Amino acid sequence: MRAVCLTLPTNRECAGTIAAIGAEAAHAAARFGVRVHLLILDSADPQARRRHAEAVSALPVAEGVVVHHLDERSQRAFLRDVIQRSGLPGPDELLDLMLPDAVSYGACTNRAFLLAAALGCTSVHRRDSDSRYQLLDGRPVFPIDHELAVIGVKAADAVAAVTEHALDPAHADKPVALVGASFIGELSVDLGEIRELDPEVYHDVVALWAPTGATDEQKRELVAESFVGAGTEPFTTDRAVLGRPDIWRIDMCNIALDHEVYERVPLPPATDTIGSDYFLHHLVHDATLPGVTHNRHIVNYYTAERRTGSGFTAYQERYTKFLLSMLYLHPVYADLERAGAALLDEQHHVRPAPIADSARRSAATDRTENHRRLAELDRCYRRLGGKYADFADHLLPRRARLLDEAQADIEDFALLIDAWGPLVRASKATPTERLPH
């Protein structure tokens, strides 16, 4: 029986989401005859974890569904065991990259990848805590229907499971490596208030993630496409397109990845950096691996802590680090695009070495552009005034640290790519009695 991993990483209370994703897991097991490992990676506070445990206990028993609710202590024990058996040097550093003492969107998903490997899963399907499913005629619209129909299937054989295809025949023998959709509702990055307060400032703030040297027109196009997902139009009927995946319309709250991708290259483990979990979108697209882009969009909403007090400050700092990370990621993306199908071996497997080499080279990029980004962000937030001006004051003494962290993050990514193969092999060799419960 094929095993798949449906995962929910969370650092906030989301009992309602656990109930909803439990229903998706049961639906998937019943419809596709697969074993679904429902993996909840829980980094929330003790009170929220107790509510999560209650939500897990309340899930109806479903044939083919195995639930794993792991707090950070359990995750750490698994990782220590894997790292030790991998024989890699610097075990403490690797553990910090896999389970840092800070928010890391890439690291939490990397943990899901290793746990999925240990559980014998052939794909990972990720959802997020601040999202819910659309309804059609009162029933939830589950993305996993599209995902399990085609993920890992040879593209030529996946044609019958989609509504249309635009795939170059040259790629017909390659497996479908990514399946995903987007979201409807609020912006994926919490900048909507800025857009309402001052559209010009919103343009300038969002345009800061453009590559160095981007033209004004390119920046306008980037701003128009960024963070908007699929807009607000609700689901009415299925549309699924086989081809090069539309990475602008696929979000990490609504994605499936084939194990042949994530078992070879991890996500950047950057801390306190939004968007750090989107690297494999670029890799799949640029390596000419097929994907399916569908329209079973998740409903996105915001939790209140992002917009007030320390939550606002933390979120805006994560956005700042996202902007700074682009200095190093854009050159890597450019290398991926130039390499194209050369990123794959004869079996259509991704070759990690050139990606690690690109990340290492990128770490030496001159920081001038990042100094400009910080200065421009300061100007924009002071023009907005209020809590945004206060955040600009907060950022001033932290600039040097953030600049150093952004460079260290890309260096850490290169290190983790080098270590990833042994970590995956050690995960797959996890003794049955040490598998996570």
C-alpha cells in the first residue's frame, strides 16, 4: 500500500484546522486506498498543545489513517537519532538547522520531509494552520484529490487525470513532481493594511524583493503578482493543468511534492524569514519537471497576533529578512534557470551538488543592495507613521545583525544540501521501534 504524508506544521492554536485536515486524511485514504500519515508538527505553547491533543483524540477513527502528533521534544529526539546514525560531522549544528530556537518555515517542512522518509512515504502534502477549505454544496473541497491522482506519476500517464495539459512532449517521461494551488482571501503576506494606507508605499515596499537591476516595468509586474494568490473568486468547478507548474499560483499551504524532489534537496532553513519555504517551487520549474496547477484553493485568513504589539514587530521583521534573503536567492534562482534540464540526471532526478555550489557562491554577493533595501524600507515605514514608524525605530539598531543573518542563512542552506543525502538515508533506516508515534 502506498504511504503518503499529509502534514500540518504549527506554532499557534489551530484545533479547528486539525479537525478539518483529519477529514481530508480520511477522505484520501478512503478514495485512493492509501495509508495517510497525518503528521502534526507542534511548536505551539503548552496550552495550545493540550487543545491540539484533544482535537487529535476527537478525530474519528478512519481506516488507513495514522496520526502522529509530535511536540518539539519528540521531534528533537527523532532528529538526534537520525543525525547520529548519519555519521555526519557537526551534529549540534545540524540539529540547530533542523530545529532552530526560532520560527523557520523551511526547517519545519524539512522535518516533515525526514519524518516522511522514515515512515516510507512517497509524497508530502502540506497545509497551514491559518487556512481552511472552501465548500461546494456544503462539502469541503479537498486539494488532495488532485494531488494523489497524479503526484509521482509519469506525465504521459497523468494526462487522463487533468482537465487540460500544456506539456512539451519532451517531458512526457518525467514524473509529476509538484501539484498545487493557491488561496483565496487576504494577501498571503500581511501587507494589506499598508496597501490601504498608501498604495504608493505598498508598491515600494513590495518592489524591494525584485532582483538587483530590475526595471520599473518589471517591478510593477512583480507587485501586481505578489502575495495575491487566486484573488477572491470561490471554487465552482475543477480545473487542473499539466505542464510546467505555475509557481506564482502555488502556495505552501496547498502543495504536494514527490519524494524524488524533497529527498534530494531540502528547503533553506533560514530563521524568522517569510517565504523561506518556496525554494523547491523554483527548482521543480527550472529543472523542467512536470507539475499540475489546479484551482482547489485554500481559504487564507490572518491570526490577530500578526497585527498588534510584539506579533506585529516579529512579523514585520520576518518580512524584512525576506527582502534581505533575496540578495542571495536571486542569483541561485538565476543559476537554476540557466541550468534548466541539466539539473537532472539520466533518471530525471535532481542533482544537489550544483545547487549547493550556487548557494555557496551567492554568499559572497556584495551587500550594497541590502543596505539600500533597509534604507528604502525605513523611508517607507516612516512615511506611514504610527506603528510602522515605531518599527523603523526598532529596526535601526538591528540592521547589522540582520545583514549578517541573511548571509549566514544562505551559507547554512549550502551546508544542509551537502548533508541532506545522508540525513535522508539515515531517516529511511530508522528502526521500526523508533518511528514517531
